[in-house]
Amino acid sequence: MPDQLDCICYTKGPGMGAPLLSVAIVARVLCQLWKLPLVGVNHCVGHIEMGRVVCNSKDPIILYVSGGNTQVIAYSMSRYRIFGETIDIAVGNMLDRFARVVGLSNDPSPGYNIEQLAKKGNKFVHLPYIVKGMDVSFSGLLSFIEKQKDVLKDTHTAADLCFSLQETVFSMLVEITERAMAHCNINEVLIVGGVGCNERLQEMMKIMVEERGGKLHHMDERYCIDNGCMIAYAGLLQFMNGFTTPVSESTVTQRFRTDEVLVNWRE
């Protein structure tokens, strides 16, 4: 198998320290054992490049929504520039914690269970809607639900709460994405990251994008959620454009900004 490989790619960050470190150790061992170059990949850039190739999207506004990140991104001058992001917790993290508040299972995932239960809700609850310029905030919304859950449950079902949460949160994401489209004069949007599997988010975003005469690109759970293909593909793009990571510098970092990566393959 080693003779069929060009390089070894691993996730340098961002992410949780222990998983990042364990994979980096394996990658170092394999690259030295098989005498192959090593390439450290930004997890966020992996999502973006997988989305671009799967959807054949050339130059979109990117909404990156996952358990650890919430960013609105556009490419400019060899970088993926962050135009807006969460100022506290990520949207996926907020959904997971909300699911625990209302007693939803983790099987198969909290976000999926919220999405399915929301389809049965029909009574809207007014929740905090927090957009600050191009940034969003989810911690206050979650705190409101945690503090008011007993009162809300007297008048609303769990399905109503799931429905209201999705409509509120996804409206916030659609708003900042539309602003980025207008600012950059770009008429296509690509949704990446695990929360991008949500069909209601896709539906709301599609309405906005089509009203602007644009096109929405999104993927299903095969490529939206974290996967090895996205790291391999982004790493290959870097490798083919002259980038490798010396073993002595093959560290990991839990905080690795999307805009720190030189995207020279798009020049």
C-alpha cells in the first residue's frame, strides 16, 4: 500500500487536543516508516475544499456550521477570509446542549433528533435573536431556554421548542450569509460542516439565495460531517502546490484559524 501513496495527511487543528495528538503521532510514525512527506491540514479548510469539489462550486460564500465552529467565509487574496462568526459557542454545540435540556437522545445525534421533532412543532416561541453586525451569539439564547424551560414546558411541547429554536437560529445564519453575499457581490452559497446536514437550514438558505438570483450548494451526511476524505483531499491540494510539514514541526493546535492557511492552490 505505501507505494500507492504520495503523502500522509493529518488534521493539525482545530479540535480537541487528545484526538488531534493521537492522530498526529500515528501520522508521524507512518511518514517515517514509509518514507513519505507529511502534510498538516486545517480541519475547516478540509470541509471547504470537500464541499467545493463535491458540489462543483467555484467561488461561493461559505457557511461553515459545526459543533466547534460557526463562520461565514469568502476567498480573497490566497486566504479564506472570515466575514462573520460566533462570538461565544458554536451552533452545533448549542444544539447539543439544547437537546439535553429538553431530554432528547444522542442516538443517532442530538441535531438530527431536534430536526425531526421540530417537524411536529407548530407553536412558535419568541427566543433571543442575537446578531451583532456580521457576528452571532448563541449562549444567551441557550441560557434563556435553560432558565425558562419549566415555564415554557407548561405552555409548549418539546416539538414547539425544537421548531422555534431552529427557526430563530437558522434565521440568524441566513441573515449574516446574505450580508456577506451582498458585500462580496457573490451569488452562490456553500454550506459545510455537520449542522449543514439539516434540511430546514438548507431550505431557509435556498429561499434567500434564490430570491437574490443565486444558487445554493449543500451536501448530505456523507460529506457534511467530519470525514477522512476531506483531510486527504485538502492535504493533497497543499502537497501538489509545494507544501509539506517537517516532522519536527508536526504539532497540533486546538485553535487553528481558517484564515491562517495560505490557499495558494486557488491562485
